[in-house]
Amino acid sequence: MSTFTRTIFHVDMDAFFVSVEELFNPELKGKAVVVGGQRDERGVVSAASYEARKFGVHSAMPLRTAAKLCPQAIFVNGHPDRYRECSEKVHSVLTSFSPQVEMASIHEAYLDMTGPDSPPGPPSRAAPPPPDSPPIRTLSRQPLRCGKGNTLNSAVTNQYPSE
């Protein structure tokens, strides 16, 4: 009986809600976007594009504070049904890498890659996309981070950018 080193991948889709909004409205691409409500409403930022983050906008920040920090930002109401649908598509792609996929949230997952075919190195080399699956980047239009480790915690801390 052979044993294999446990290999866990942690996949985190950066700015997922913004990415989904960009899929439905490509004019948002490359702009400062805040998802969560309108600039004058009570509420908090659900996600911010990288362009908005440059001005200090981040998740859980009050919308009105985000508007002060980044007045040129485009504020978008959230669309949970869209996010759920896109998350399910990503889950489908992830299961083509491993049958053992655990979604930690709508935009995060753990994959158990333990086995004889799990080579060392960054996740992009350790698990190249199956030939018949669409790349996750195609679905989200944003980079994702993937960490590799032998426990859930080490997979989160050993992050690699997508290539």
C-alpha cells in the first residue's frame, strides 16, 4: 500500500462580485467599481475593484465612506442570483480537477489533490486545466489566487497568483 503526501489547494477568486458585474456590463472593466449599493445609501461595500482599492476602498466599509475616498467610483447594487450562478459554474470547473471540492464561500474553495498525479510546484503546474474544461479565468475575468499545502491552513498561506 502506497501513501501520498496530502495536497490541498485553496482557490480564492479575487474581487468576485465585481468580476461578475463586469461579465454583465463590460463597460465597468478597468474602472473603479463598488458593489453593495448606492453611494448615498446606508450599507457596506461587498466588493471593490482593484481600481477602487487603490483609493482605500475595501469590503465592509460604509458605502458613504467609499464614496468620499473614491468619488469617481461607479456604485452597483449586488445581484446575489448572478453570483450564485457564476459560483456554480466555477464549482463545475473545479470538480474537473478533483472530485473532492469543498466550497468555503461563494468565491472560495478547497480541493483535495492528494494522489499519485500531484506533482510539486505552484498549483498552475501541479494541476493544469483538463483539456475540455473552460479556464476559471474565462468565467470570472479576474485573476484568482491558488494556494497549495498539506493542510487547509497551509494552503491558504501559500498563495500563488494565477498565470
